[in-house]
Amino acid sequence: MSEPKNQAAWLIKAGSPLEVGDAPLPKAGPGELVIKNVAIAINPLDCHMQDSGVFIQQWPAIFGCDIAGEVYEIGKDVERFKKGDRVIGHAINLISGRPQDGAFALYTVIPADKAAILPDEIPFTDGVVVPFALEAAVCALCLKEPGIAMPGVSTPALGLPYPSLRDVPLLGKILVVYGGSSSVGSMTIQIAKAAGIYVLAISGAHNFDFSMRCGADRVFDRKDSSLAAKIIDTVRNNGGDFIGIFDAIATPETYANDAAILAQLTKGHLACVNPPPPADSVPATVKSGMIFAVDDVVTPVWKDYVTPALQSGKLQCLPTPLIVGKGLEHIQSALEKAKEGVSATKLVIEL
Ligand SMILES: NC(=O)c1ccc[n+]([C@@H]2O[C@H](COP(=O)([O-])OP(=O)(O)OC[C@H]3O[C@@H](n4cnc5c(N)ncnc54)[C@H](OP(=O)(O)O)[C@@H]3O)[C@@H](O)[C@H]2O)c1
């Protein structure tokens, strides 16, 4: 049987539009899978990578993080999957730099440790919203030791338990998730709730229901002028152990509210999706850092949690996908749409 033809949406140089063209059919190395992609999703990081070339190590480049598809080839030492399995997975070109590890192609190599079976009843276009956000959420919550997110910036180590398939009792810990309607924030709510954490989410008023659907215990309006005071009161009245703030937006606007909250609560973590604010903007007793969404800490979640949790509905494929088009040539318009901003939505391309 002749080999299938691979194609990719190539980035030839930073700031240029993607160009669809032929690509070598990748091979699965030890511990890897080659996936025949059926759906891919867009993340804000993809826009930065295209615009500035950040993280790109090899030109021309194939990038992109989220895939859903069928296992095409299995590398040595991989036992959890067989050819034809429906899977979702996290493509890690971001750290490997290899074009074959980028999502924006018909075939992509992923580590088997960053993949899980997608239950038959869940469409690929739903499942594909999960991988990168899941990886970010688990890295944010479950790391036990600080690492390096980027030179001079450490990763936060909240050391929380992994999500459980059982209904766990509340642990008496309270976490603020800033950006409860974003892809990373909403997934962090889901994962924290499944670990028994009491979650206060900060979202737009139009997305309160969405954040509650993800499991938030209380939701606060991002536009409320007394937002910080309300969060401080709620944390104090709750009486639980304040873990800190996971800032899934991490802009000057959110940092100002983080600082106001932490100035009063004077403890916990400020875990950010971007480099944290200057050290002197939060009390010295607060540990700030930036998450980095690729880490082996997520492996047990991929192996033991994702598939049964998707099956039972404990892990929901949220935010809801918006399918931008079918075919690699639609990735460029999806990236442009992503730059305009989305609200509780993940942009998805079918292949
Ligand atoms: N460090 C890492 O490893 C890592 C990993 C993944 C992502 N990231 C970064 O994390 C950020 C979020 O990514 P994403 O994919 O989750 O984004 P996203 O889903 O595209 O975020 C859009 C959502 O953010 C909400 N939002 C915007 N400003 C807000 C504010 N001031 N307060 C509360 N909510 C606000 C919007 O709410 P409205 O509906 O109200 O407009 C919208 O629902 C990006 O900067 C991304 O690059 C970092």
C-alpha cells in the first residue's frame, strides 16, 4: 500500500501568512504516536508564534498545539494505544522545535504520554478543545516543585492533588481563577473542582452561567468596580485555606486587581499565564510565577483521568468549539479571527 501524502500549513518566516504545502510523512519514534488529524484547535500562543516567531527553532515551521484524530503509527514502547484509536493529544513543537511535532498538518507526532482515547460519542471537533488547556491547568495546579518557565521566571508550585474520578469532599482550600470564561481558566476550574477545591471565578457577566457549568462555586463580574473587595470578603468569610490566584488572563488590568486582593490576604500564590507583575507589586509573602504548559506532571492525568472523565462527563469539552472551516487552508483565517478575540469559545478547524 502506498504511503499517504502529508500536507501542512507552513510558516516560512515570522509575520507571514501560512502556506499550505507538502510535508514529509512523519515517523513515530520511541514513546511517540503519529496521529492522522481530524480536527485542530487554535490558541492565542499560535498567533504570537506566527507574528513574532517566538519559540520557533526550525524554519520553515509547523506549529500548533491541539489535535484530535486517529492513531496512524505507534512507536516502540507504546502500549496504551493501537492503530485506528480515536485520540486527543497535545503537540509539543513549542518545546521540541521539530516541524513534525506541530499540529497544523494532516499528520502530527505527539508523545504517547500526552494523548488519551476520545470516547466514541464525543466528536473530534469537541475533544480537540481539551489538550493544551488541560496541560496548562494541571501544570498550574499540581506542580510540587518550582521549575523554570523562562529565564529568570519560575513556575509556581501550588502542589494541589490531581483531579479525581470520584466525587471528592471539599478540601477546605479556596482558589481564585481570574478569567473563568477563557479556555485555560475554564479548564482550570474543571480540574480544581475535580480535586476538591472551592473555586471563585472572575468572568464577564455574560459568562457567569458558563463558569458555573465548569464548576465554579461563585462567579464575580470582571467589570465590577468593587471586585477586589468582594473577593477579599468572600475568601475571609469562607474561612478555607487561601491557595491564591490563578490569573489566566495576566494583563496590567488583572494584575491591578490581583495586587489589591493579595495586599489584603497577604499569602498564597499568584500563578500567571504570562510573566508575573514586578515582585514589589505583591506582598513578599506571596509567591508569584508563570506557568509553563508542558510538563511530565500531567502524564498521570493523561493516562488515568482524561478518558474515563470524558466518558462520565466529569471532564467537559469546554469552551464550546466554533468550527471555522474544513481544510488546512482555513487555519490562517482562524488565526486572524483569534486575534479579534473570542468569548468562551475555542476556534477549531476540521480536516
Ligand atoms: N504560560 C503558558 O504555558 C500558557 C498556556 C496556555 C495559554 N497561555 C496564555 O493564557 C492566555 C489565555 O489563553 P486562553 O486560550 O485561555 O484565552 P482565550 O480563551 O482566548 O481567552 C478569551 C477569554 O478571556 C476572557 N477575558 C479577557 N480579559 C479578561 C479579563 N480582564 N477578566 C476576565 N476575563 C477576561 C474573555 O472574556 P469575555 O468573554 O468577558 O470577553 C474571553 O472569554 C493567553 O495569553 C495565552 O497565551 C499561557
